[in-house]
Amino acid sequence: MKTRQLQTLWWDWLSTSERLLRFLHEQTAALVLRDVLRVEKLQVDLDALISKLGEIDREAVTCLRELAGELGTEFHLRGLMQVLEKAEAQQLHGLANRVKVAARNVQNVLAKNRALLESEMTYINGTLTLLARAVSDSQGIYRSSSHAVVSSAITVDTAA
């Protein structure tokens, strides 16, 4: 089987992406629960898994390039499928589709978590703006006699 190494890399990619998805779902739960410590702990694992996926991707591209060179075909999956035996081509095509679906799932969960983080940052920014207005209000119960305290919501908004 000529594509054994490529298939091995893709299977490794799939298992790594499954672990990444589990961590991403844990991150989603931590974000919803506003568990900052858990989010920070998970980030280390997420970074490591994303880095490993990138490494596997680079190895798979190198392997695919070498395989295309050996078989005298263009450097893309479709060209490779045309020169392989039918059974091996079908097997490789099925595996490639699984990798595409897994990559799409990872991207969707990453986008969802990014949106949750952005929403949380907007919420925090709004809260800080309200606090700054309350502090700067000369008539309010939180008024300050010192000018060292934030004087306007714009200052806090800019800092955030």
C-alpha cells in the first residue's frame, strides 16, 4: 500500500482532533459557567493540541508531496486518486472526507467559543463603563473626593 504513511498521519490527526474537541467542549462549559481558572487550565492543553494538529498537517502535506512525486502526478488529492488502485483510492478518499468533517467540527466549536469570549469581554466592558460612571458622578453614593480615581467611562473604556 503506497499511501500507508499518509493514512497513518490522517488517523493520528483524527484522534488528536477528537481529543481537541473534548477539550473545546470543556472550554465551552467553563466559559458559560464563567470559570476563569478552568478556562486558563484548559488553554494550555488546547494550545498543545492545536500545535500538534499543525505539526501533523505539515507532515501530511510533505508526505502527500513526496507521494505525488513518486507516482508522477500533480500535487493534490484528486491527482493522487487517479493514479492509485481503485480500492486504495477509495479508502484514501473516505479517510480524507473524515478529516474534512472533523476539521469543520473543530472550526465550528472554535468559532462558538470565540464568540462566547467576545460576548464576555463586551459584558465586562459594559460593567466597567457603568462602574466608571458611578465613580465619576459627583452626586452619587460612590463619588470620589480624589481626582486619582477614574474620571470618566471613556478612560476605562479605552483601557479595556
